Amino acid sequence: MAMIKNKTPLHRAVEQGLVDSGMDDNKNQVNVFISQPKAKFGSDFAFLFIGAQNAVIKSLSPSASKMFLWFCCEMQYGNFVEIRQKELSILLSLSLRTTKSCLKELIACEVIIPYRNENDTRQNFYQINPFHSWRGSAKERVTAIKELTKKEQLKLDF
């Protein structure tokens, strides 16, 4: 059996287990790895991709950039945000007209993708383009990107 310089209770237990099992013949190797659990991201964590962020900053107006940053902060898993335009204008201290033009700008650049709420026609769902940012598992992002590339071509160079 190999000699261990600083024997801990764990080392002694492994050594005793080898002796008890009859495997103490120097032909066996035992590796023990002790590690702490990996840190998991909290529930309010999202990935923003720098190259895409730079493209957004260069091509959008300041109000649209402000709105887009708000969308990134408020998105749910799968990058979905649901809100009425009037509520959005109040939250961002923008006029309703500016809010509508910013949304049109974000949609035209395909930074966000609108979906109609079938139950409430006054409210839209928006999905942030998964090329720019993502909230959820990496596997779900790959699936969302495949679905998106089947439907549309992106106008911003991500």
C-alpha cells in the first residue's frame, strides 16, 4: 500500500477498507477526491453576450437601449416578457408614443420578437432574441436558436 504523508481519518478509513476487503496487495489504486459542491447561479441570473450587446448599443436609439436593458432585467426563463405598452411607458418614464416607437425599433432590428396574447389582446408577449442574451439552461437556448433560425434571419450582426 502507498504511504500517505498526512493521514486523516478519511485516509485511515480507506486504508482499513482495503485491508478488510483483501485488496491490500499493492496492485490496486484508490483515488479519493474531496471537493465542495459547484456554485449554482441564482434565480435572477442571465447571460448577456458582449458582441451582441455592442451591436445593440451602436444601432439603437438611447430610449430603445434603455427599454432593451429593462427587458433584459425583467425577462423570465426562455427570455419571455409580458407587459402592456402603457405599463411599460410608466415604468420607464417614457411617453406612450416614444414607447411605441422604441418597441417598433427593437422589433425591426429583431432584438425582441413579439407574440400576441390570445387571451388578452391588449397585452403582448415579447421574447428577447436568444443570440443576445439568455435566461434558462444552455440546452434550452440551443433549441430556441434553432427554432429562431428556421423562422427568421437576423438583421443585427451578432
